[in-house]
Amino acid sequence: MSYKARAFSCFLIVRNPDQPNGYKRYNDLSINDQGGEVTVTTKHKEPLKINVWILNFVPRVPGVRPTLMM
């Protein structure tokens, strides 16, 4: 079964001791439900580049729904 990809947005939380609360939240990362990749450059003193991949996993077992995996 195939269907048209639907766009959605998500967020990523990264631990960062340089921030007053100890973490940094990156909002409104755009990706689609067919799979894809998002790259975030952090705001650490030495910036990190984080790649997040979303995979649309469709199992071959009857009765098991497709799921998004990170």
C-alpha cells in the first residue's frame, strides 16, 4: 500500500549545560511521514551537528500497523 506523504513538524530536545535550564529545545523541524532527515546545529560552545532520520517501517506481519521509527 502506498499513499501520499504528509508533512508534519516535530521538536528535538538536546542536553546542553551551557543553557540555564540544562537543555535546548529546537522547535518546528519539518519532515514527512514517508521518511526523511532533519539536521540541527546546536548552540553549544562547540556546536554539534545532529542528524535525525525518520523511517516509515511497514512490517510484513498481518495486523501490525506501519510505524515511524527514529
